[in-house]
Amino acid sequence: MLYHGTISRWNDNKGFGFITQDNTKEEIFFHISDCPQHGVRPKIGFIVSYQRQQATNGKISARQIQGKAFIPQPNQPRGQARTDSRRGTSSRKSRNNSRLPGIALMLLVTAGVAGYASFSTRSSATAATSSGEPELSTIADSATNFSCDGRQHCSQMRSREEALFFIQHCPDTKMDGDSDGDPCETQFAN
């Protein structure tokens, strides 16, 4: 069901606010992620329509918020914020410019970590092969289909290879109770 109201409170720094519902005057919480992504940022006084959703804690929030106010004006490029009358500049544009150095640094750090991980994996595989230890290629080949996705327990694993990948590459796993490097011993008995 579609409800109608007006944005009565908005915290632009934190990205959330409240909509006063037209017929009941009840204030409903909403988050910026429920507004149109390529439109104008929310402002107090915007008339909107939305759907209501009840969270697990029993609180109601607004979802899929729509409204003509979110559509950029014809003389305003799409996605650009309206001019802030106090500063005479676009608040979204200046905020995005202040984030650029942080984003660039984050990208560089991510690339460095990925490169180091790749180098470290290749170095340890070469050392294991040259030291006469059995090759881990069968585990590595099947591990290419696995990724750390938050699973931690044996009951969530589909194979022994998957469990091995998780205890070797993912944090906070709870599959090797005796710490012998052999996970899920009762589930995947050798």
C-alpha cells in the first residue's frame, strides 16, 4: 500500500530523517538508501509517497520513497544537489570533493593488499613444492569457487575442500575444534 506524507525532519550528515504521514500525523523513520539514487537529496518539506515496512524490532520505517521533489529541475544536471542558499554552492558537490582523497587512498590500499596476497600465495606454493611437501593444487583448484561469505560452522559447508578453504582463508571459523588443521572431522570423515 502506498502512503503519503511530508519530510518533517532530515539530518543530511547522517543520511536519515522522518516523514510525517498525512492522515495520521505519525512520524515514520527513513534512510537515504530508500530515496531515488539519481535524484535530489531529501529536504524538509518534500511531499513524498512511500511504503511502510515493519522491522524485526517492531518499529515502522518508510521504504521505496518517491516524489516529484526528487526529480532534478530542467536547468539542473541530473544527480546534482540543489544550491545551498547559505553558502551559494552545491552541498553535494563540495562533500564529494572532500571524499576524493580518501577514496583514492582506499583504492591504493586495496590494490596493495590484493597484490601482497597474490605474491604471498605464489611464494608459499613455490616454497611448498620445492621443499618436497605435497602440492596443494587440488585444494587451490577447488578453492577458486569458494569465497569468505560469513559462514563459520561445519553444517554450512558442502564439502571437505570448502571447509579447508574456510579455515585457511576466512576469519572467525568454528570448524576445527581440536586445532589439528582437519575441519569438520565427523561430518567429512576420511
